[in-house]
Amino acid sequence: MQIGFLGAGLLGRPMAERLQAAGHRVTVYNRTQSKVADLPNVGIAVAAQPEEAIRAGACVILMLADAGAIRNVLLSLAGKAELKGRTVIQMGTIGPQESRAIQQEVQAAGGDYLEAPVLGSIAEAKAQKLMVMVGGAEAQFTRWAGLLKSFGPEPRLIGPVGKAAALKLVLNQLIAAEIAAFSLSVGLVQREGIAVDTFMGILKQSALFAPAFEKKLPRLLARDYAIPNFSTKNLLKDLDLFLDEAKGLGLNPDCASGVRQLLQQAVDRGLADVDYSAVHSLVNPSNENKG
Ligand SMILES: NC(=O)c1ccc[n+]([C@@H]2O[C@H](COP(=O)([O-])OP(=O)(O)OC[C@H]3O[C@@H](n4cnc5c(N)ncnc54)[C@H](OP(=O)(O)O)[C@@H]3O)[C@@H](O)[C@H]2O)c1
């Protein structure tokens, strides 16, 4: 199948490569062209303008940062003009209301729209193990499930457009809460002089354990947040979307607001583009930072 792909960032790039490896012909557009200059070497075409990628196939996949980026790239005048008769599959993390608004604009331009946000990161994308959550109609799901299996074995239909977006935010709220809570516990373990291995041994045998803890521990211990899987600024974006949604539905999200403050402080300290585990440096500052 011929596929247009907009947004070859941290996760978009390995996803585009997966599609190509699955036998599809992929045309990628990325705002910063230098980041995709090598893709033709692996058989992926690069478009200089978004509209060129959009018209490359019957389907265009979005892996852009946020709704603002989608407006710039997909819903510009030139982009919209190419949407007639094409299907847009939105796979980034945006809010349910944003997704429904984009759906309306795509439909008004004569296109079809479904959302398919994913849980998992670069390693899961490379291993075809992303969890793909689909928001759309049953018929859309049936039509596109085969393609979505290029990213993960079991795409799931969650409900109409907006529901998969909401579920993705629900999950990312847990990512944020887990890293903040885990950093705090690791900090106290270290300051009490308890061996981290002892803490982890008990944690792992308990119902409290989450695999994300073990995955992030080496970064926390080394205070090494470089080479991100998922950036601090994107997690902050997702937590803001979660908070909007949760407040609108009458929940009390104070605990998430606290974590949001930490992420904002991390961004303010220049940690926007590193791995989100950098929140550890705020929760558990090193002695050098104590000053
Ligand atoms: N990384 C993960 O583990 C992960 C997992 C699940 C979901 N997600 C979600 O998937 C989406 C992409 O994630 P990512 O990690 O690949 O993000 P990323 O590395 O920050 O890449 C974002 C992409 O959006 C483009 N972009 C950003 N702002 C733009 C603008 N104003 N106009 C045009 N293009 C713009 C970037 O272009 P440039 O290259 O020019 O900056 C890049 O192609 C996000 O919504 C993220 O929350 C990420």
C-alpha cells in the first residue's frame, strides 16, 4: 500500500520504518528536513512539502507532536486540498476534543478520519509491539486493522473518535505519576542509606511493582536522561490534556497537578527535550544541585 506519513520524530521515524519493512511504500514529511535526509537510503521517500506526502497514497498517518502541529502540517490550505477521498489516521497523543475537531475539519475537506494513539515507545515500535487503540467506526476499524498491525499485533477498537484519545491520556497520566512516585522513593532509599537492590528486590516481589520502574532505574541512578524515548515536554503536554479532561468531568486531579508542576519545572530548567525521567532531578536533586 502507498502511505503518506507526517512526522518522523522519536516515535514517528521507527514507525515509518516498520511500515516500509512490512512492504508498504512510504512517503514521509518532516518539518526539519535534515532529520529525514537519510531515509531514502532505506527505501523511504521524503517529501519536501506535507501535501506531497498526503497525496502519495489513499491513507496518511500522523505522528506529530500535538494538535497545533497537525493544524500546521495537515490542515494548511495546501494540505486540506489533498484530503478529498483520503483517510487520515491520527496516531499521536492529542485530546479527545482536539481529535473530534480535527475529524470535523478532515470530513469537511472530503476526507475520512480515525484516531489510533499508541502505548509503547521506540523499542516497542521497532519490535512491532505497540498497543494500538483505535477511535472510530467499526467499518473503519475493519478496513484499517491490517495496516495498523504493522505497529502492534492487536489493534483494539475502543469506541468512536475521542475515546481512544481519552484512554491514551488516562495511561499517560500513569506514566507521569509512576516516574514521580518512583523517583521520590528512590531518593529516600538513597538518603536513608538503604541499598537500592534491597528496595528493588522487595518491590519486585510485591503487588506494587511496575515494569516501568525497572526500565527507568538505570537512568535515575546514573542521572542520565539523554537520548530520550519520550520527551519531558511531550509528557507535560499529555498531562495538561489529561488535567483539562479530568477537571471538565468533575474529577479532583490534585495529585496529577503536583506531578505537572514538577514536569513544568523540568522544562523550565532546560530539560524539555531529554527523557521524561529527568523529572527525577527535581524530585531527588543531586548534592551538586542543592547549592
Ligand atoms: N516517544 C514516545 O515514546 C511516544 C509514545 C506514544 C505516543 N507518543 C506521542 O506521539 C507523538 C509523536 O511523539 P514523538 O516522541 O515522536 O515526538 P517528537 O520526537 O517530539 O516529534 C514530534 C514531531 O512533530 C513535529 N512537529 C512538532 N511541532 C511541529 C510544528 N509546530 N509544526 C510542524 N511539525 C511539528 C516534529 O517535527 P521536527 O522534527 O521538525 O521537530 C516531529 O516530526 C506525540 O504526540 C507523542 O506524545 C510518543
